[in-house]
Amino acid sequence: MSDRALVVFVKDPAPGAVKTRLATAVGPVAAAELYRALAEHVLASTTPAPGEYERLVFFDPPEARDQMRAWLPGVRLLAQSGGDLGARLSDATARAFARGASRVAVVGTDAPGLARDAVVAALDALDAADVAIGPTEDGGYCLLALRRPRPELFAGIAWSTPSVATDTRARAAAAGLVVHELPVLRDVDTLEDVRLEWPALAEILAGRPSLCRSFEEALAAFPRA
């Protein structure tokens, strides 16, 4: 076990279970396929160089283990615990520390701009900070790095709201923690997000031409905000 770990949260990309806000615009199948493509992209872009960190992929729901193994062969998979997102994040980071890590970063798979350089920067920032946060344009965060288990940063947060990052910073300040800010990235949760990230997404979807065309058609019919 490395003394630096990256926890990646991944869901089984079943239609209707992922990207539900996007699904209202493009349908559950296309939304799920975009989720699958984004997850594969983030996993590829956060693959560590030798000695940088150990990566642990925590999946949900736990009963999807066989599907996850078929989708992500060779990836170290661990089932997420029960409870809300905060409880699952707290448990996963605590488990990474319990395996011997002294620094743990946790990420999702919704930000196409997320890559291993951001993970390394977050873990390195813990030389001087207690917490590193990678905020997103919608008020959440796509990366959080810790020097020790911090369940108070995950409890009672109103997840999937614009106050997630602000509330997390407030929890850290109340605990007297030093927070390092990483550059802001964009999560892809809506068709407007797809439009704003389309140059990157078009490249990610290059190997899925029919899905790429589906989104191009949806964007053509989508009024600009």
C-alpha cells in the first residue's frame, strides 16, 4: 500500500440510475453511455505514474460487483458502504487511511478536465494544508484531499446543491483546518454543461460516433442559456 491514495467513486452505468438530470434532455440510454465514457476517461486520465499514489475504485451499488468487474477488468474494486453520499465518502476515505495511506484524495467521474496532475497537486498541497479542494462551477467539488480522516467534512452536507463546496469550507474552518484551493473545473450534469464542455467531450466520444451524433443533434436543438 502506498502512503498516498486516490479514491475514485464510480456507479454502475445503468440507464435511469446515472446522469438523471441529463437524461431528461437526451434520454436515459444516451445519458448512461455518456456517464460510462466520462468514467472511462477519468480513470484513464488519473492512472498514476509509478510511485505517485495507489488508486482504489469504490463502486455503487454493491450488488453490481459482477457488472463492474466485467466493465473494468484489472481495476481494484471495492464496494461503497450504505448511507448517503457523505456517509459513503467518509467510509471510503477512512478505509483508504486504514490501509496505510497518510494522504487520501477522493474524486468522482463527472469532470472531464480532471487528471492525475490535479491529484498529485492536491496530495502535494497537503505538505502545508490539512485539506485540498477542487471546486466545480456548479458550487460542488470534484476532488477533496485529506491528511487524516475527517468525517465532519461529509456529515450533514446538502449534496447536489450549489452550497456543497461552501459548506465544506465552512466545516473545515470551524475545525481550524487549513484549506488549499485547486483550479475550478466543470462537472457535466446537464445539457448546458455538455455544450460548455463540448470540445473536450467530442474528443472523449470520438470512439463512439453514434453517441457523439446523438449529442450533436441534442445540442443543435438546445437553446443557448
